[in-house]
Amino acid sequence: MDLLGSILGSMQKPPTMGDAEKKKVKEQKARLEKHQQAEKKKLDDFREKIRKRIHEFVKDGSKQKYSFEPMDKCFRAIVHEIADVAGMTSFSFGLEEEDRYVMLWKKEFAPSDEELAAYRKGEDWDPDKAKEIAKQKEMDRLSEEAESRVKQPKMMPASNYQDKYRHLIGDEAAKKAARTTTANKAYGFVPSENKKDHRTIEQVLADTRAKKKQKTEEGQDVSSGNQSDDNTTDDKDSVDVAVL
């Protein structure tokens, strides 16, 4: 016998399970499988029951929402799943492990934020009452805004800046004085108001024609003056020739 075989032969063998223990383990396994099958059947039956209740709710045109009885979390998950497949809106309300339940709404009657807030507080939802409350809140808001505008104090300056800076801007405000400022030729400053042309189109055309006419007349006067100067020069030349 080799070394490995001698070592294995000297080791203590693991304890073997007796027939009674084997039977006990087998029974436990069978009970577990039976319990799992029972739980599965229970969930399947619940799913089918919820599916039928939601189907009846969909066919009933007089109902907009449907509330289930309080149930455990695993059952609520099944309700939410089937409602989502059916195209409905679902929410859970209440305290966990006490009275938490599921409520469904048809898609065309989806709940508002105010309705959900009421159910989360454990209150009943009354649409007419909610409209009255919203209307009253709006009236209170408008009343508060009106009161705030009336009570708002009018701000008065501590001093009159015109009196304080009278030695700089004179008796008129700075903007008004700037609009009426006259041109200062020494510095070449021309106010914007003086740069505007306030003439009409007819006046502009008439002024243009007058300027052209004046230039033409001035040109004629210059040419006639030059001609008379030429004649005078010729006369002087002839006189000089005669003298010679």
C-alpha cells in the first residue's frame, strides 16, 4: 500500500445517515414542496379573482374609480400589475400592515393632486367641496394682494435733490435741461434734437431746387464778369497802341 492509501485508510469515515433520518428529511422536503404549491395556487386564484373584478369594473360605465379591501403587500403588487395591464391608474393608501389598500381609476378619470392628497390624509374626496375650497382660496389670495397694495407705504425721499443740486443743474431737471441745450460752437457740441430734420419732403425738394437755381445764377454772374473784364483789357490795349 502506498503512502496516500495508508493515510486515507487511517482517516475516520464520515457518519452515515440512518434510515429514520433519511425518512425524516424526505418528509420535510415533501411538506415544503406541498406548501409552495399551495402558496402558488393561492396566488393564482387571487390573481384570477382580481382579474374578474377589474374586468367587471371596466365594463361598468357608471363607475370612475374602484377601491379594494385592505390586503398584504404581495397581493397589492398583483393588483397593481393587473391594473397596469388593463390600462388603469392605481395607487395605494393607508398604513402598512394595518389598513393599506389599493384604489383604481379609469384612464379618462385620472385623479388630481388634490384628490390624491386627500386620500393620503385618510379623508374622503368631494369634487364639489374641493371646488368651493379652491374658489375660497383664490378669493382670499386676491383679497390679501389688494390689502397689501393698499397698506404699502409710499416712499418719500429724505430730501429734494433739486434743492440739493440747484447750483449744478439750475431750476430745471437734468433731463429737461439736456433736451433744451443749445449748441456750443466753441466745443462743436450739437444736441441730438438740433440734428433732426423737421422739414417735409416738399420743403426739402423746394430748398434743393432753390440751391441749384442760386448756383446757376452765381455761375452766370461769374462768367459775365469775366467777359466784361476781357473787354476792358482789350480797350486798354487798344488805347496803349494808339498812344504808341
